[in-house]
Amino acid sequence: AEETHTACIYGRQQCIGGYCEGLGTNEPCWDGYPGGLDLDCKVGWYCLRSICVPQLPRGHTCHGEHPNECLRGHRCNLLSKRPQCALEYSLPDGVRSNEPSLCKSLYVSLITQECAQPPPSDNEGGDCSTDEACVRSDGSRGKCLCKRWWSGFGTPG
């Protein structure tokens, strides 16, 4: 059986074993593709200032200058004692974070900048169609999610 997908538009523009081969360390890249910033680079690399560089592992110092600076599933926590890559959903309440996705609670207090339990929404259990309708008591926005009990009448969120 002949392989039908043999051309790639990103990276080396070469298909190897059914996958597009990306560019490696210090190879020039372009981060302006509508489909993503790092399409020219290998998996595990990212395009920083037009050069492919390896993503940073957990605990490595980071600068928050690129959304894919840390390995997949990690984000740069700029508010830790030393800015470093941290595993998403791993930080307990009381730990400083600039990224809600790093917190087990998925919430960072606007006052303390620490992971915390989110305050109740002023519209808890009410109708919503956008996150703007789910304002919490501290002014932050909750998530408008589909109601499990939605009967087809009113808004589904």
C-alpha cells in the first residue's frame, strides 16, 4: 500500500513514517502560522525568536516569554520563589501562582495570588450562556457549563 500523505507544509517539509519531521535545536523556524506557534519544530521543542529550542522540564527556571516554554502539561509559574516550570493541576492551596491551571483548585485568589478554593458565583446554579454571567463574589469569572439537568428549555448553561 502506497502512502498517500507524503508532503508536509511545516518543518523539514518531509514525511517520515507517516509523520512530519520537525526542526531541531538552533534551526530557524517561523512562529506565525495560524495553526500554532511551534509547527516548524520537533515535538518537545518550541520556536523562540525564530529558532527552535528544547522545551524546559519540570523545575527548570523559566521566563514566561512563550506559552510553550515548558514541556507539555507544564506551565511557567512566575510567582514561585524562583520562576520555574511546574506540573499543571499540582499546586495545593496557599502556594503562589500566576497560572490557575497550575493549581489543584484551578483558581488563584485575586488578593493573595495563591492557589485557593474559588469563592461562590453570584449566579450559582443560574442560567448563563457565557462566562461573563458567572461572576464570583471576588469579581473573577467562573465557567459557564452545561447543566446536567437541562431539559431543553432556557439556556443550557
